[in-house]
Amino acid sequence: MGKDLESFVTALPAWLHCPVCLEAAYPPLLVCAEQHIVCQACVGDMLASERGTTCPTCRRAMAKRVEVSPLAKRAFEEYKCRDPDCDWIGSVAEEEDHARNTCLQRKVICRFCAQLVTLRKQEDHVRADCPNATIACPRGGAHCGGPLKGMLKRREMDAHEKVCAEWPCRAPQCTTRTTLANRPAHEVWCLNARMDLQNLRRDVRSLESRNVRLAAEVEALRQQQVGGGARARSPKQLVMDLEVGPLTKRSPTGASQKVDRPTKVPRTIETIELLSSGEDEPGTPTDGNSNMADNPLPALSVEYVKGGKAGD
């Protein structure tokens, strides 16, 4: 049986066709005095039968000694690889060695799972498909732990995913890792905690703004005392003036009149610290002729109480 005529890039002339099998007469053997050629496989079959006495082309007696025609052999060029996916082209003489040793489309056995794959795709098979190939956990790698430090066979990956503790939380800016079973509950908690934190920050900003306002009001009251020569009031008294009004008021004649104050503070107030460079204690009495501007104002620590009774 000769070579397939369809495997040649360029069609062979008729004199290179084997008259017995009608394929390419390779290797070409000269069988008669007219130098007609027959492929080696068909000559062997003819010699083993009664047909081995005459040339199949001219019907003359066959030569006692048939030989390969070197000239005809060189004509068998531009032969394609037997694998249709291989783009190799060479001589018929080199095709056998190419198919056995260098063809990237030849079948090889995977070294891990014994599956037949092409040589070209062997590494891709090991990297992506081979069930017995050792791979790293895609989430934790060596940090995943275990006796193999995160390395396991691909066929074990499905079971590993259920116990792997390196599944990341999908909430923004959260770096927590947990198991796949615990992740949904953690993500709900994480989002709620994030909302609580945002609300807390908003409340803090609101309270800070309120403290600044109250500090300005306290300072305004102190400046009024300094300008009017009135008796200095303690920080707590100043706060009560802000909250429920002053405990006394002056009549047009200058006499002090006591004013009833509410029994409860109407709103919640936090602690405000007002710093100054003075060292005198708050609440020091002054006479009408003293100038409080000569004495630096002390640091104040004003404490507010929610729902308590107003007091000095």
C-alpha cells in the first residue's frame, strides 16, 4: 500500500502512481526492463503470489532483482503530516520520523492521569483539566493551611471549597476571610456595622458642631459679665443660664431679683472644654470697680446633664 495521494501539496504525475494500489508508489521500486515502478508494499504482495512474474504495467517479465529508484524517490516531496491539524510539510522519507518524534499533534499519555492528549495541548491539559494534577487553592494558596499547605489535587477541589476558610468578604473595604457557609451571615453583619459606623460618625459631627456653638455662647456670657462688672459666675452657672436662663435678674434700679428656674434641664448637653491662658479659679468675687479683663479667664470644663435638675 503506497502513500495517500491527497497528502501531497502538489499532485504527483501519473508515472509515480502505483498501478496496483493506485496510490503514490513509495518507496518506488523498478520492476521491469522498462523501469516501470510499483510501491514496495505491492511488490511484496506480488512476489508472494502468482502475479509476481509479470510487470503490472507492460505485462513483461519482472526483473529478477527489483531496486529502489533514487531519482523517483526524490520526486516525493511536499508531503503533509498525517495529522490534519499539523502544518508540517516535508519529504515522504521524513514524515515517519516527524509523526513519531516531533509532531506536536501526536498523541501522548498524561503523566498524571494517563489520559491520551496531544503533545501541543499536554501542558494546557495539566494546567486546566487534569484531575490528578496538584494545584494551589485559588483563594488562600499556602495560607490555606493543611498538610500540603494549600496544595491539593484538582479532583479534591470541590470538597475543599466547602471547608476552605479563605473566602473573602464581598463588602467594600472589609478584609475578613471565612468559610463559604459563614460568609453570607458575616456579610449581613458587616454591612449593618458599616451603616452603624456611618450613623455614629454623623452624630459625632453633629455634636462637635453643637459644642462649638455652646462654647461660643458661654464665652459671650462671660464677656457680658466682664463688660458689666457683674459678679463672676461659675461654668456650671453659665451653662444653666444658657439652658434655663439666669437665676437672678436686675431691676431697673440695679437691685437683684431672684427668678424661679425650671426643675429639669430641657435638653441633653455634652462636655465642652474652653481653654485660656489664665490660672485663676472660676467664680472669684469681684467688686464693681475691678476690671476682669486684667485677669485672664481660666480654663472651663462645662458639664451638661440629661434630664437632671438644674443647679449651681
